[in-house]
Amino acid sequence: MQGLFEYKLEGNGDAIALAVNLDSINAKALARLDRYINWADVLKLTENDPEAAHAAERLHTVLQHMGR
């Protein structure tokens, strides 16, 4: 099915699970999105928030892997 993009967020307290279900078109679009984000700026903006910086680094890694 073209245009499929679903997510499910479940959790309790600190234990959270995120499941994403999407088609190849949306996966490729998300991978391309990585090229438009200035990650150096994101990390600079989050330098006083280590948790946000770590989350940004993980998101960047995920998007890079999707592009392979």
C-alpha cells in the first residue's frame, strides 16, 4: 500500500517502545530528510541537554541506516 506510515508508541515510566510501519517510498523520503538537517546545529542547540543530544545522535544514525 503506497503512503503507508503508521506508528505506535507504548510505554510506562522510563520504558517506552516505538514501532514504525511504513512503505518503501516513505522510508526513502525519511532517509533523504537526513541530508536537509544540519546535525552540527542540532547538537550545538542541545549542548546543555545531554538527553536531547543523545536522542538527536540516535535519530541521525537511524536515518543514515535507512538510506543504505
